Amino acid sequence: MKIKRFFASDIRQAMRMVKDELGADAVIMSNRSVDGGVEIVAARDFDEQLIHNKLQKDAAERKAQNPEVKQPPLQDFAAENKSAQIISSTRKKGADGSVPPRPLRRDFDEYLGYAEKMQINRPRRLQPDPVQKPAPAVSAKIEEIPDEPAPAIQEKTVMSARAEEPVSVARENSANDQLIKDMFQELKSLKMTMNSRLSEIGWRQNSQSNPVRVELLHRLVDMGIAKNLSMKVAGRLSNYQTIDPAFKKAQEMLVNVLPVYNDALLDYGGIAALVGPTGVGKTTTIAKLAARFILKHGPRQVALITTDNYRIAAHDQLNTYGRILDVPVRVAADAEQLRNLIDGFADKRLILIDTAGMSQRDQRLAEQIQTLQHDDLRIRPYLVMSAATQYKAMKEIIQAFQIFQPEAGILTKLDEAATKGAAISALIEQRMPLSYVTDGQQVPEDLHVASAKQLIEQCAAESDQESDYNAILDYDDWVAQGYA
Ligand SMILES: Nc1nc2c(ncn2[C@@H]2O[C@H](COP(=O)(O)OP(=O)(O)OP(=O)(O)O)[C@@H](O)[C@H]2O)c(=O)[nH]1
Ligand SMILES: [Mg+2]
């Protein structure tokens, strides 16, 4: 790995020097304003751990040299369990000059429609039928068997007594100990087998007594809908006698609870920042939005800004789109430059800000907020997510990027997702409204205004209708997660 420090009068020049010397794959490790310009530390053949150590060392040295200069502490939002605020200009300052925080997202009930009573909360453990309960006597007996060895004090007494016993008695005792250990193990595995079999019987009985509910669960799970959401939907439709109307109703319920954002960005313009994990399609979606706006409102209405100062290649990608669409592209190194650039684009109706893709676990997310945070500018963050993301990861992403207080979500790569249900479930559960979806790489054809009905219909159409519905669901998995 090669690390080098560059100094130049402005960020563009510094970036050019990095590109010339280290190539397009160079990674920007840090940048800061210094007297007379900017200083960038960049690396080639990137090794994250090494860089982390070096940055820490540099910071410690700088601190030792200038002990009076206080760096703002990097907020650990996860630890503090609170959100940073991106404050929009539309909110008026109070009498004391402070800006009130954004109101919380509208209550979920607004999205529920006729299914409003359906609670999209945490999964509730199903109450098993009385017949499903393990026989109390057996289970109680097994519970009583201790997993741990006897307390230390007893063990010590036994051991010191043993020390005085003849060798043959000691051997006999140790053989007995082993025998008891083996018996513990056997009983443990017997207990597990019994629990598993009892659940299986319960699941089968459930399927016989309520076949529509079980088949509905199959279909919803086939659509990729998360288990807890499937259980809630199927639970509310257990009075249906036939599967087809029940499945239709289930789809209607999902349409009603999938939040959609009535977005006017492409009608009236504004300033939008696309944030999200790496590689989800932020830059491509920016190009699609820009092209759509130009097609609708004519040329010279759009400007693009990137705050991605981590990868040289990111600038090249946006510049290419800028050239094709004939729109200006600028780079903002920090919050101040971003403000100046936005002020300079006062004649543009739509300003789209591209940001560096970051993992939801990346501490640098907080730095990005600082760049986008302006009291007097209405920058609307959109969270871009790939539809191919797994349910748990998707939930984690939505939660982590809440610190940007996204106006809405954009779901990309619908064409690549085997099932869209996982992403849809996470959006429903996290109440993240969708504004646009994308389903391909073509600019701008593959961008669409989000429609809950279309999404759920596509999802249902793609589900595996050929499934063997007589086979039981993977009950072990459901039991383990407390759904059966
Ligand atoms: N199949 C498919 N590919 C897409 C879609 N949107 C974007 N892509 C592709 O996904 C890849 C990554 O897209 P980018 O726009 O560079 O993603 P990004 O989020 O800006 O990536 P980073 O800036 O690296 O975080 C590119 O090859 C795009 O062409 C989509 O809807 N469907
Ligand atoms: Mg990008």
C-alpha cells in the first residue's frame, strides 16, 4: 500500500494530483482545509486497518502539537441512541432562535387503510393449542436436570476426600462421573428431539384444522414476505374458507400498508441528496432523475454536485453523466463548499447531490450528515436501497440511515431481486415511504414512480406458484423463531 499527502489550493486540483500520481483507484483517507488550500491524504492498494491506525496516529500527533485545538467529537449515534437532525429551511426558527426538530414521520395508521387494525409491531408468539403443549410432567422433569456441574464448594470437598481414598475407589468414582455426564447429554438431546417432534405434530394439526391459513402462509413466504408479517396477515384472514379470495385479500392488505410517498421532485424540482449503502445505484439514479427532469422541463434546469471525496472514480462516473446530459457537475469537499455551490446554482430548478456510498455500520456516516446539514437550505435526503438486500440487512440499513431523516426511499435493482418481498417487508415494518423504484441500468427508462399495487402484484406474480403446498413449511426454523 502507498500512502501520500497532497497539498493544493483547492480540492479539484488536489484530486487531480491524487489521480495523476496514484491512479483512479486511489482512496481518499482524509481531507482538511489548511492555510492556503486543502490537504488530502490518499492511498493506493488500500488496507483499511493500516489506514485506520495511521489516521489515529496522525490525529494523536496533531493533537500533541496543537493541544488547544479541539476537534468536534465524532458522534456515536448508535451508542447514544439518538438521531442527528438535518434541519430544513422550511421550518421557522423559534423566538429563542433555535430551529425545532422535524416532526416524527406520520403515524403508521395513516397507511393502514381498511387494514388499520393490523399491528405491524414485533412478532407475537403464537399461543400453541393445548394439544401442542409438551406433556408437563415430562418437560418439568427434564427441566430439573441441571446443565451445570455441582457448585465449586461441593466439588472441592469431594476432591479432597478423594485424595485420601485408595486409587481403585478413585477410578471407580471417575467412571461414575463420566457415566452421569453421558446420561446428562442423552437426556438433553432427548429433550430437544421431543420438543421438535411436538412442534411438528402441532404444525401438522394446525395445517389440518386451518388449511387456508397454512396455504396462505406458504404463498406469502414464497413472495419473500417476512415471517412475522406473513403471520399477522394470515392471522387476520383465518376465517376465509378458500385460498384464492384469502390470497387476494392478503395482497390488498399489503398494498394498503406499504407506504408510498407522493413525490413532487420531478414536477417542481428542489435540492435532493441521495444517500445509502455502497453500490446500490445512487449515482445511476441521479442520472435517471436528472434526465427525466430535463425531458420534462427542458435543458439548463439541472445541476449535479458530488460530496463523494473518498473515491476518484466516483467523480469520473458523475462527470460522464454530466457530459452526456449537458449539465454542470461540481465537487463539494465540505459543508461550506456545498453551500457555495448551491448558492451558485440559484438559477437551477433541480440540484441533485450524490454522496459516497457507505455501509450502515460505517462511522463516517456522521461526517456525511455534517456536510449535508444546513439550517437555511432545504436539502431533501432520499435513502437509496437495493431490492436484492436481505430482510435483516434492509432493516438495519433503514435504521442506520434514519440519522439523515430521509424524506423517502428509492428502491433500486428490482430486476435483480429474486423476490421483492424481503425489501417490501422491511419498508412496511420500518414505515419507510417509497418515492421511486428502478429496474435496470438504462438512463432514464428504468426509473418509475413507486406504486404499492404494482409492487405487490409483481411480487405475487413472481412467487413460486408451483410450490408443493402439501409439504410442511420448514417448521424447525419457524419454531426456532417463535412463530409456531
Ligand atoms: N440491474 C440494475 N443495475 C443497476 C440499477 N441501478 C444501478 N445499477 C447498476 O449498479 C451499479 C452501481 O451503480 P452506482 O450508481 O454506481 O451505485 P452507487 O450507489 O452510486 O455506488 P457507490 O457510489 O459506489 O456507493 C452500476 O453498474 C449500475 O449500472 C438497477 O435498477 N438495476
Ligand atoms: Mg456513486
